[in-house]
Amino acid sequence: MRDIFEAELAQLGDDLITISTMVHSAIRDAGTALLTADVERAQRVIAADADIDELARQADERSVLLLAQQAPVATDLRVVVSALRMSATLERMGDLAQHIAQVARRSYPALAIPEGITPVFTALQDASVRLAERVTTLLETRDLTAANQIEQDDDMIDDLHHDTFAALLNPRWSGTAQETIDITLVGRYYERFGDHGVSIARRVIYLVTGDDART
């Protein structure tokens, strides 16, 4: 019975890694679509979100079955409950990538982000892709170095998010109402994406060390 439980637990971990890999691809492609007005790429991200949702649902179902059939205690219980929460967090990260792709699609054939503020969003995109890649590495290895790097990436995303507000509040800002809305929304999507990455990092830290630094 224990062997079955261990195999199911390992599969649950693999499920999370698979979802995280898909989220990494989603944010990479969504940002590329945003910055290059690539509507076909945007559409692929939007369509692929259903696959992320389905895999997250399957992971949740596996977790619930483990709780119901195996009645895990102590460390094993923490792992299963954490997997449930991380699955939901990864699913939300996928949704945020989808939202960015939707902005790119809505603005096509124009760029959603005006040229003057493109460097800020390029930096936001780079930091978010890097964070997503580190989330996958963390789930694969539980190397807490990756967890600390995720926190640093999120700090950078927060600073860049503030820069988007500074650009909009600059008296020289001359963008349209739609551009103002898109910049505000997309900046917020990236900011929330980083926050969710930190949530996963802190949950893994908790699993590895027992230090409950989660938010």
C-alpha cells in the first residue's frame, strides 16, 4: 500500500512540473505576442490555456483521491495539501498569461504597448519568463537557491510595475485611453504573475525546511 502511495505522490509531483512547464511556455509566448503583435501566437496561448486548466483539474483530483483513500499524515499530508494549492496557483499563472495574450489579440494589428514604454514591458517579460523557468526548476529539484531567485525576480517585477505607473502619470504621456487601459492591465497581470511564483516558492520552502514563510 505504501508503494502505491509513493507512486501516486511521485506522479502528483510530475503533474505539477508538467503544468509549470506549460505555464513557462504560455508566458513566454504571450509576451512575445504582446511585444510583436503576433496574433497567431497569441491565439495559441489562449487556446492552450484549456490544457493547463485540464491538467490542473487532474492534479487536484489525484490529490483529493490521495487524501480520501490513503489518509496521509504529517509530512505526506503537507505535501498533498501543498500540491493542491500549488496546482491552483499554477492554473492562475496560466490564466494571467492568457490575459496578456488576449490584450495582444485585441490590439492586432497594432501593438498594444506604445514604443516609448516598450523597454519597461520587455524587462517585465524577461523577468517573468525567468521566474517561470525557475518555478519549474524549483519543483523539479527543491533547490532553495531557485526559491530565493524567484523572490528576487518578483522584486524586479514589482519595481518595473511601478515604472509603468510613473510613465502613465508623466505629464508628457500622450497615449490613447485604450493604450492607458492596456498598460495598466498588462502591468497588473505581470505583477500578479510574479506574486504567484513567490507563493509557490514559499510553499516549497515550507515543505523543505518547515519554515512557514508563506503568504
